[in-house]
Amino acid sequence: MSNSKIWLSSPHMGGNEQNYIKEAFDTNWVAPLGPNVTGFEKDLEEYLNQDVFVGALSSGTAAIHLGLIMLGVKAGDEVICQSMTFSASANPILYLGATPVFIDSEPSTWNICPNALEDAIKDRISKGKKPKAIIAVHLYGMPFKVNEIRQIADAYEIPILEDSAEALGSTYKGQKCGTFGDISVLSFNGNKIITTSGGGAIVTKTKILKEKAVFLATQARDNAPHYQHSEIGYNYRMSNICAGIGRGQMEVLDQHVNKRRSMHDFYKTVFSNTEEVEVFSEQNEDFYSNHWLSSILINTDENSGKTREDLRLLLDNENIESRPLWKPMHLQPIFNTAPYYGGTISEKIFEKGLCLPSGSNLDEFDRERIKNSLKKFLSFF
Ligand SMILES: *Cc1c(COP(=O)(O)O)cnc(C)c1O
């Protein structure tokens, strides 16, 4: 018990999830549609509070795939994507036979760098191809520089696909993340701030776009009594069982945000006297992160015996999970021929960064164990 595994981010049920699932069984809505799906979508629309429309899907990756299709991305097109992210942000570009163009991060949010973005757009246009979309990500819940990125996107008339998979509950200038894109995407995978065991959502500005997403997600059936298809369809809708979990999770989302933010405060305190360790935090009040994962940068040199890998191994030895940051996409073998714009910021962040246990279900005993292990590490300084 005392040495049980402390996970980075594990599912945390609120208590009401099983009631919604029971209701689904009792009424035999065991299908990829039903009252929980409709209810979960409504809960999300109210939570996002920006007159948006939500379509519940089988995963965040599916939402990105459909989002790109609806933005008109086709084989041979180019799509701009933040390099420092999870591969699911970029893989759907390849599903469509399009080419990703990766962009470096900027140091304050770790997200897409406005300068490198504009350089890339200008250069791609000069080479004869205007990018079809910009995929911007709120990494670890930290909002990207929304105003700057929106200004550039509008100046060149390129739509933004906002990957808010990690940022449900975060805000920028008081507005919820997940409402800034021409199309936005959420994820409810098992490790996210709320989960449906697996699932995602597409967020649109109009009802017509939402209906289009749901149409594509349910095999693109034309309006006819027989099965008639004039477009490629997908089987991407969320099941009514999963949506039941989602409805229960929505009741505790704000609590989860507060708990994750308090984990971030906890790490700020633990590292408050250590110059070499930087806890990734909001640069000013415009940015409000859900701190989905609390992350640190360890600014020491390779031979010091106190790098992020040294800390990861020390924690692992005490049965505490931690993980390096997302390895930038332009450094991944699968994307090694893709164009890249920027310098070495994301690469350096990756080399120095570590995600620490951040779950909303971590208790005082977990914190004590984490703190003791971190103190051990700090005693090497
Ligand atoms: C989790 C995640 C996704 C994919 O969501 P799934 O629901 O797991 O398919 C996409 N982008 C980012 C940044 C993520 O963290």
C-alpha cells in the first residue's frame, strides 16, 4: 500500500458516472447515439459558454481528422502544425495524404511561435503553396498565444484547427480554450483531465458544421431510405455508454481543474528555492492553465548527475511515474522529410523537461512521497 504506484495522470471518477451508464442499460440505449450523447454535448456546450456546437466522437484524433476534412484539406495540400505536441495532432494530416509543415515553439507557452509561423507561411506561399490550415496546440493545458496566432491566421486567411485535447478548463483572457479555432478539438482519453475511457469532441461555430461532422462520423449516409453514399464516411461517433461516463465527469470537471492546479502550486513550493529547476507556469494573467500535467525544466548540464533523466530514474525507483515532454514532431522518424521552421527551442525544452505526477486523485500521502523523492534529488544540488 505505502509503495503503490503513483501515476502521472490516471482516470478519476466523480461517482455519478455509473448512474448514467445504468440508465443507458435500463433503456437499452447501448449504441453510438442516445440521450447521454446528446446530454454530454449539451453539457460541453454550456461549459464552453461561447455559442459553440459540440459533436461527441470516438476520439480526439478522429475529431482532428474530421476537422481537417471540413477545412478542405486534400491529398497534396500542406498543413501547418506545432512541432512540440503529441503525434495525434499531426497524424491525421498523413491520413489525408497531405504534408505537415512543422513550427518551433516559443519559450513562454512552449506552443507555436508566431514569428516562425509567419516565416513559414510566407515561405510556403513563395514556393507556390499556401497552407490549408494551422494546427495550434495548448500544450499541457497552457494556452497558446491566441491573439498573435489569430492575427497571423486572419492576415493570410488560413483557418485555425485548435487542438484543445489537453486544455479543457483552461482559459485565455477569460475565454475557454476549445472555442478559439475555426474548428476545435477536445479529447477524453483515459489520461486527460476528464475521461470517457476513450473519446473526443469536435467544436464548431455553426450548427451546420456540427451536423456535417456528425454526418461524416456516422458513415456519411445520404438522406434516402436505402443506404446511399456520395462522400467517404467514417465510424467516429461516441457511444452512449462512454457519453454516460462523460456526463458524470462534467459534474466534477471544475474540481479536477482546481486539484490539478493545486498540484502545480505544490511543485512551485517544492522547487521554490532551486534556481536550476523551473516549474512551467503562466507568463501573465491572460493565461490560465488547467495544468493538466505539471512540468519542470531542469537547467543543468549533461554530466551533473541531475538531469531530467536522472530525476526520472530516481522517481521510477520509488514507484513514481514521470515522463519526458512530447518529443517534437520534426525530430520523429515518421516525419523526417517534413519541412520545419524555427530554431532549437522545442528541442531544448524536450531535452530539459519532465512531466511530474499531476492527477486530480493524488492525496496527501502521495504528495508526501513525491516531495521526499524530489527532496532527495534536490540534495544533489
Ligand atoms: C490526447 C491528445 C490528442 C488525441 O486525443 P485522443 O482522444 O487520444 O485521440 C490529440 N492532441 C493532443 C495534444 C493530445 O494530447
